[in-house]
Amino acid sequence: LIPCYNEEAAINKVVNDFQLAAPSALIYVYDNASTDSTVEIATKSGAIVRTEPNKGKGNVMRRMFSDIEADIYIIVDGDDTYEPSKCSEMINLLIDHNLDMVVATRKTENSSGEYRWGHVFGNWMLTRSVSFIFGHGFTDMLSGYRAMSNRFVKSFPIMSQGFEIETEMTVHALQVGASYQEIEIMYDSRPEGSESKLSTFKDGFRILRMILILFKEEKPFQFFGAFSLLFFVVSIVLSIPVFFTYIETGLVPRLPTAILSTGLIILAFLSLISGVILDSLSRSRMEVKRSNYLSYKSPKER
């Protein structure tokens, strides 16, 4: 599966290389409203070309995962930066170890500057954030080259629209307990005429926003508990001088501070109660997701 947007400079080579690397596979190119010759070139290269008019990688992947029925899915970006030769190794690893996902982690050396420092740092920071919140995860969360089982693909309820899809995929894998491994590959430069569609800051903030949304949805007790603790600590700090003044003089000269402190302590308890209630709902939803995941057969069973 190759999601594409304006990749006329690279798509022919990507399709041809994967035809050689996985000769028994069907190769689908999903065009995302390209304005260049991506569709024509991909068609001439022998790929099955389909389109998704709603722009955004998440929208394309939602369409691909809905349309295509297969035992094993390989998804790769159409920019010719990943190693097609690793495809067979990823498939064998998935089958031999009965995994749900194999992630190709990018080796940044000798990439001719294509993997920019901003992307490297952003990927590291966002990956570490997800690992801290949801437990140990991938070392290259934003990799666009993966092998996946039918069980994982069909149980994944995609909500993302853009490049934050990899973050959602990672959290889903960690939440349902999907088995995965990583394999290191070389990350090459784009061919001349091909440009990255990823905006370091714009898409970075969108991914960070997705992490916070998933944090709230999947771990509401910790999310609202953090706000509860913050409100409680600030309330206590504000109330201490007011309390001692009252003990000494019997007066409350700083009435606005006292009101603010009271309001914050109320917010602290409301946040805590919200977290407890939403945590119960989240657990119920997680049981449904886990049951749906287990309703599909593993790679070896298929």
C-alpha cells in the first residue's frame, strides 16, 4: 500500500522496486488529490491505482484499510526513501514470530541530510512522550514503512486525518497489546524533484495535539488527575497566607485570594471525580477494542 501526493519523481521507481522485492504482492497506489502526473506514472508502472480526494495521510490510510482485504499489509511512503529490499525480511519476521507489526526504524547516517535535524529531534521527542505516557513503545514512532497483520489493520479504528496517523497507530498497538518488532533500515534521500510534504512545526504540533487527545481518551484518570493535583497545590499555596492572617487577627483582608483558593479546590475535586468516572468508561471501551482485536486471526492462523 503506497499513499501518494505529488510523487511523480519517485513513484515509478518505488513501484518497480517493490515488484521485484515482493513479486507475489498486489501493489496499490492511493493517490491523495495529486496535481502532477503521479496517477498516470503509477498506472503505467503496473500498480493498481485508486484515489482518496480528502487530503491527509490519515484519510488515505483509512480508505486503504477499509478497501483492501489481505493476510499481510506492507505500507510505505511513495517518496523512495525506504529500502524495498527489506520487504521480504519484514514479512518473514511477521510470520515466523506471529507478530502484528514490524516497523522499519530509520538509520539516519548517510541519508544526505534528507532526515533533517528538526525531524530527528521532533520524532525523538514525540516518541519519548508516547513511551512515557503509554509505556515503552517504538524507537521510531513516525516511520512510514511497516508490515502489518490483518488482525491489526482491521481492528484499528482510524480517527486521524493527517500525519498524526502513525501516533494513533502506535498508541493503538500499545493499548490492545499487539505484538511488534523493529528492524533497522537505511533512510535514503529523495530523488531530485521530490519534496517532503511534512511541515516540521505545523505537523509536529498536530502530532503533539493527537498525543494529548489520546492521553485524555485512553488515560483520563491520569490526565484529569494531573489537573486536579495542579489546582490543589495552587489552592493550598494561595490559602496559606490567608489562613495564618485569619488565625492571628480573625480577619480575612484578602477576600479575592480566599475566593480564588476556594474555587481552585472545588475545581480540583471536580477534576478528580471526572477522571474517576471517565476512567471507568475508558476501561469499558478498551475491553471492546481488545475483544474486537482478538476476534481476528493471527498471521499463522490465517
